[in-house]
Amino acid sequence: MTLGRNSYWYPYLRLMPDVEFSCSWSESDLKETQDSVLITELEDYATEVEMEWHTFKKVLIQYPKIFKKKLVDKGLFFNIYG
């Protein structure tokens, strides 16, 4: 049930930049911060987001008529939740 270009939100969503959130940073990216407190906080946040994804995914797959398989996407979730 995607409206694509016909969606009310299409113009807004089209303007949104591609962003890489800290929860998807690699270990080397984290080390570059050189801040052990920040690294710990970001690792905890990544764990939290991962747990949220698994919970959310369980709900999505229960309703395949509403949430098509292509919408059950971890990358998409991270972009929205990020």
C-alpha cells in the first residue's frame, strides 16, 4: 500500500538527505571518536535500536497484507528510527 509519487508526503520525503546514523557506525568509526564514554553510549544505543528492530519486525511480519515484504527492511527502519 505505497502511494509513491502520489503520496501527500512524497515531496517532503524526497528532500530528506541520506544520513548514516551512529547506530550503524563500524568499530573503526567509533574508535575514531577517541572518546570512551561516547563509544560506550553509542554501543548501548546501537544495541537498543537493534532490539527495537527485532520487536518491530515481529509485528510487521504478522500483517503481510498491510506491510509488504519489501517494507520489512532493517535499513529503512534504521533511517526512520535513527
